[in-house]
Amino acid sequence: MTRMRTIPKAFEEIKALDPNTDFTLRALRRMVKNGEIPTVQIASKKLINLDLLLEVLSCYNESATCASIRKEHDD
């Protein structure tokens, strides 16, 4: 089953995995707004696939890998 989270809950999961992260809620919201992280709109909530988010963040500086991830999920 896909682990879908709201933006704040997804951020909480990231903080739980890495309490010392410098990644911020604001940065996550910016990534969603810029279309870097795909979302699903349910009523007024935007849901993020947590596993995809973690995958994108883990390769964020490797643009070729990230581009292939985005292409897979855009189709």
C-alpha cells in the first residue's frame, strides 16, 4: 500500500528518520509548489507519496537519477 501523507505529516516522518536534518517544512512546501514532488489533491489536502519523497530527496543532487524518477511518475 502506498504511504500517502499530508505535507506536515511527511515532514514529521523525515524528522523522525533524521532528527538532525536541516531540511525544513518550508523547503518541502516549496518543492511541492514548484512541482518537484508530485501530489494528489483530496478536497483541500495535498497528499505526498512518502516513499517517492524519500527517493527524490535521496538523489536530489543527482539530477539524471531524479529526472528518471520524475519521468516514471509523470506517465
